[in-house]
Amino acid sequence: MIRSRFTWQARTIVSACAAIGFAAMAGCSDRGSQGSAAPQLGRAGSSLSASPAAAQTACAGLQTCTPADAHAKHQSAGLDCIFCHPCGGRFGFRVGYAFYGGTAIQPTDSYTPANGTTPANCTVACHYPLGSPPAPVAWNAPAPLACVGCHDVTALLARYPNHPQVSPTSSRADCQVCHVVGDQHTTGAVVLQGHPAAWMARTDPGFHAFSANRGLAACQACHLQDLSGGKTSTACTSCHKAAAAGGTANDFATCIACHGGKDDASGAPPAAIWGQAGDPNRGGGTADLIRVGAHTAHVTAGPFGPAFGCEVCHVKPADIFAPNHIDDIAQGATPTASMTFGGLAVNGVASPTWDRSSATCASTYCHGATLTAAPGTLKNPVWTAGASQVYCGSCHGVPPPPPHIQVDTSTSAGFGVCSPCHSFTVDAAGHIIPGGKHLNGIIEGSGHDAAWMDRTSGNFHALAADRGIANCAACHGAELAGGSAGVACADCHKAGGRANDFATCTACHGGQDNQTGAPPASIWGYAGDPNRGGGTLDPIRVGAHTKHVQTTKISTPFDCGVCHVKPTSILSAGHIDNATPVATVQFGGIAAQVPAGPAPSWDRGTASCAATYCHGNYAGTFSYGVWDYGTDSVVTKYVNYMGKKATPGWLDGPVTCGSCHGNPPAGTGTWHSGQHGYQADGYNECQLCHPDATSVNGVGTAITSPAQHLNGIVEVTPRWQPKCFYCH
């Protein structure tokens, strides 16, 4: 009876197959067994979003299934027989049937019957949903199937970029940590696992703060890295936000969300994290004095200093998610805050330390670690001992030992005696000035009077600097970067600043002609420049400076280092060096490229230099080949040459071709004798052999290549003519 009924139903359904389109396997029996013929594809263009009414219950209840049988698993998931048997006894798929999300059964979906070694399997859209690539599923695959067997991980994350990361080897149990997989699965409904009621009960060990304190990774798996909700649609900031914005729990944008902050909004003194010892009001344990300690005293302005940021003793996170802020804490562990000194605490200090067992810090700038020459009496204060740990004299001597001026604080003036030199730090009554300069990383001294900035005054600061930088460095630091005074020369002396830029030579040396600093102005307060502090014009100061540092008709520019030791900066040793200075002349570079004999020298009395290469103190031997007709071969000839060793005057007029050597040079071979080339035209001209000069009738008239003249080499590059080979 069952067999004949099924056969009738199959005929009824098959009569409609031509209208709906199907992908079918020929040879199907009425019991649903499959033959081995290839599938016959129906019309691909048909689209079905629901089963025909006549086939809704086809075969329903007529199969012999067990709860573990794959037929029963499909039916329990809401997939009736007609999805795979749209034409009754013949196997096939409902081409065009659309699942949630747009996945539809395709004409190419296929079924592979079992053979002797391989179980039956199908490749059908319901097993490669939401953009996953087609993949076969064996009919006898053990249940339950892994979610990633159908949901390709790459396709899943591409479609849902906010989905937590998934491993391609994840098990169904992994997915069910967040997802409830039930009979709604194929309908597109995503049901997420919820938390128990204890999750929101502050008195229960299951309260969510306990879990968060052990690390946020578990929360981020469902609520995304920034806990903005993800697929749960529940963000931590739904509750943890400002009360004005409707928040019902501590605002995660503030430190006090987790750290308490009974005294102020800085989070001080911090409450213990939930469930750890240190705060009976936040999950357990007894009160921990070290947790409270001097936190509030440090983060609020007090009688000895400003408010300090948390980063002076801890790494201050940018937000709640910063790395290492909430460490992964094992269940039952008792964490304490990490101490990592920074900012003012490490100013000039190598490695401050903290000892929790004694509740003391050591070697911090704030408590006098750098004042080794002026030690205080309590440099390792006890964190829990209160205000008694800080007083005038706890960090530095009162007064510090010499060379600090010795004052007596035991008089009625008390600490008011500190005020005249430290007027930005201590007032006349001896009190630390609120918002003043105390504990700012610099030892502050009072400033100079108005004359210090008055160019017309004998006390103008440039005059003091010219007498030696050491006096300035005592307060402004060795590099004049501010030091204990807190005022750097470069505050004014910089590009675009109110005074000349100390990074350039022109800051002190003038440089009216160009940026080399030539001709140099005199330094302030000395003879040589009426415009810079006194004296009469000194012609030697100007002299030929500009001619030497710019391109002229006979040479390219010479660097200052040819005649002077060129400092690397204004603070170079020997640069600003004595009370009545004139520039030190010390020849170097090409000027000192001289043969054995007298060294280059400078005589300021006659304003002249002597024995410099540049002005003719050079010598050498030139070799050349000529043809010896007697031996019928080339023989080498040698000719010695030398310059004039001139002593030019620094104030003299321009040099000529005959200033440093003869014009033509005498006694240096046939080519300068006027007989070279047997007096043929052009064979006695400079340009025949020298690429940097030209002449008329053997007398030099100009330098044609300044870069090749005065470069340390006698440039000889003959322009060979036919007659040259009579000799050469």
C-alpha cells in the first residue's frame, strides 16, 4: 500500500516537473535509491522560492528514518523531501530555490552516487551558503557537521568583516560558544548565546568585571576588539558612558571607570580591581594601605610642587584597550600595578626603583637623586607615611654646600633668604610659590637686569659672552640650551628669531657681503667696528675676506678653514677664547700644501701672509718626453719649477698672472722661453698646454677655468698640433 501510494504521488509530481525545472538523477526507485546515470538538468532559468502546493508533503512520514539518519537530520532542519526529490522517486534538486541571504540551488549542483569505495556525496547550494565556494558533502559524514565545512572562513569574513576571526579548523563547539544552532539555522536567523543572570550581579563571582579583569580577549571574541558590540549589538559603552549620555555604569572614557577616584577625577586613590585583595567594597580582600598610599598627594598640586601625571610612575595607557593595560590574569592571581618610572622621575636619573615590601621608592629626580653634591636627609620616602616624608631639606641641603651661596635659614627670615636668587620658586616669606618653578626639572635662578638686553649699555649680554662662554654656561648649561636658568640662547638667536641665528656664521661675524660671514664684524665691545660696541674701523678686519670666499677671476671660493680653524659650532673649543681677541690665523687645506721649507705664516703688523701655496710657495719636477733622433727613441726630460713665494698684503689690490709666478714663468723649460715650437704662431701661448689659462704672445692675460686654477695641481693638458710631433 505504501509502495503504490508513493508511485502515484511520484507520477503526480513528475507531471509538473517540466514547468518548474530540476536537476535530476535518472534511475531513481520509489524508495529513493539512486542509480548510476548522469544527472539530467532541467531549465536553469526557473526560479522557485516555495514548493508547489501539490508537493509540500511529498514523502513526508513515509521514509524509514532513525534520529541519526541523514534524512531525519535534513527534515529536523526544516528541509522536506521535496528539496532533494522534487519529482518524487527520482533524485534531483529544486533548481532556483533561494535560501536566506541569496544562496540559490544552481543547475550545476550535483549528486555523485556511492560506489564500492566511495560513499554518496552531493554538492548543493545549501552546503555552500553566503558566497562560500561549492564543496561536496558525503551522505554518511558523521554528524554534527563542522560549521566551517559549509561556511568557508574566507568568504564568511569577507561578507561579515566585523565577525571575530575564525580558524579554518574550528569545530562546531568553537562556533557554539557564541551561536545557538537549532532548527532556525537554515532560516537565516542568527541566535547568539547569552550570559547568565550572574553576569550583571555585583555580588556574584560570575559578575562580568571579574572576567574582564582576567583579560578582554574573551569579551572581544563576540563584542569586537573595541567592544562596540559586533553581531551581539551590545556595546560595553551602552552602560559604561557618561551619565549625561544615559550611562548606568562608570564611564569607560575616564580613568575612574575602573580605578575608583574617590578624591578626584584622576582615579586616585585607585580602587582594587574587581575580586582582588585590597578593597572590601570591590569584590573581596582587606584594605591595602599601599594601594591608597600617597596617590592623591602626587596627582594634586601641593605645598612643594605641581600635580604629577600618572605617567611619572606608571605607563599611562591611551585608553582602556592599550597593550598591557589589562593583563591576562590567571584565575585566583593577585595583580598589582606595574611601576615604570618616566617623565620628571627619570630626569637625569638612570634607573629609579620601587620596593613594595618596604613601600619606598629610590633614585628618583623628584626626591633629590641628582643632587649628589647637595644631599637631602630623606631621599627614599615611605609611600604610606604621609606628609612627614617631604619637607625643605628632605631632597636637597639647606642650603646646598658650596659653591652654592651659604645662607642662614634659622633667622627670622627663614626660607625667605632663598627668594632673592630663586624668586620664581620661593616667595619673600619662604613659601614655595604655587604654580612656580619648583620641581619642574630645572634649578631656577633669577634673571638679569634690563641692561642685559640694551645694546647701548656696557652690560649688554654680548659683551659678557665675548669675554668667555663659561660664565654663561654656569646657569644656561654647557650647550646654552637653558640649564638651570631655563632660558636658551636659541630662544632668540634662531632662524626668524629676534636676534641673529647662532646656527650661522653671520650671527657673530656679520656677513654684509654674503652668508659666509665676510667681511666679519668685530665682536661686541672691541675696536674694529663702531656699530658693534666701540672702537674705530679696522681695515684689517675687512681686508680681502670677501675676495677669498667668493668666486673671482682666478679661483673658486676658499673655505674659512684655509686660513682659520673653522669651528663646528659657536661652542667649539678655542672659538670664543680670550678677553681681547683677534681672529687666530692657522693655515690649512690648500694654503698649507707647500714643499719643505718655511711654513705658511701671518704677520698682523704688516698685514701680510707668507709661504702659502696659494701665493706661490709651490715647487716640483715636471717630466716630459722628446724624440732623440740619435737613438731614434723617446727620452724623458725633467724640469724643476717653483712659484714666487710671494708675501701679498692683505690690504693690497687684486693679484695678476705675475703675482704668484712669472708671466711667463722663467727658467722652467723651453715652453716658457719664447722659443717653443721654433717661434711658430701659437706654440708659446699658455692655452696650448694649460686648460685653465689664456695668453697673447706668450704673456698670460686671463684664467679661463677658475676651478682648475689654484686647485693644488699644475694642470697640463696639451692641445697637440702637427708640429709638436717633430720633438714629441
